[in-house]
Amino acid sequence: MNDSARVVVGVNGSLSSLAALHRAVEEAARRGAVLVPVTAWSHTDAERLRPPSELEHSAHRLMDVVFAQAFGGYPDGMVIRPVVVHADPGPALVRVADRHTDLLVLGASRRSRLRHVIHGSVTRYCRSHAGCEVLVVSPSQLLESLEFTVRSGAPMPRLSGRAAAWARPAGTGTY
């Protein structure tokens, strides 16, 4: 395991972030790198009345749910250092992926043009501000893989063909 090599991935529960997570796990396994999934949370107008601790707990829970949806749990045999931060996603991802040797993996946005103009683009922000390689993954790559699996009757995709047992990573039992 190369502790200096890291694969940082943005996780928000969308289909594109699930595709990015799949690719990030593959890249981390291939490189022998630490996987750093990042969930950034901030207050929306509807959430202003909820205490910040509750919102942070929800963000941690989202991380667990996304790994459960994507892999049935956290991949075993890999160092995973989840990060949950109260910040806008673009700046949070760039702050975490702060080494020139990092790989930042993002899901391609499928938002409408109006929403894109109002909220900006996390991908665009990261590409212009990150000091490391940025890999953008289309949700269609995940869908193509799953579609092939369904059509062919093949087993679900695994990490680079390696068998894996799924378990929660050590040190993530309590938030």
C-alpha cells in the first residue's frame, strides 16, 4: 500500500457520483492508493432550522448509504479515509485533493443549463483550481457495465476482477 498515493472522489448519492466512486475504487486498487471519498454539505434554505450536527450526521450517513448501494458496503482490503466537510463541493474537493500526486475523480454533471448557470459546475471549478489530475466519469460508463451484466447474466462487476469481501473500514464505527 502506497500511503502517499491517494484517489479522492466526490460522493453525493447521484448516479454520476456512483459511477465516479466505482472508477475511484478501481483506480485506488490498481495504484495501491488510499481512497478518500468526500461528501461536502452545506445549509440549504429548507435546512436552516436543522442543527448543524444533524446535517453533518446526515452527510456521514449518506457516505455509508452510497457505499452500500455501490458495493454492498465498504470494500475490504483497501485503506479508506472518508471525509465529510461543511463547505461547497468544488472548494472542498480541491482542498482535500491538495497533493500534485493525487487523482481527483468526479462524476459528470447531468444538470439542466439553467441550474448549471445558477449553481455553477463543480467539475469546472475543480478542473480550473485543482493542482492534481482530474478524471471526470460519465454515468453512462457505469450504466453500460451494469447493462452488460444484466444482458449477459455475468456476475456484477468487481474491483479489477479481484474477489472482495465487504466490510466497514476500521475506525469508521462512530461519527
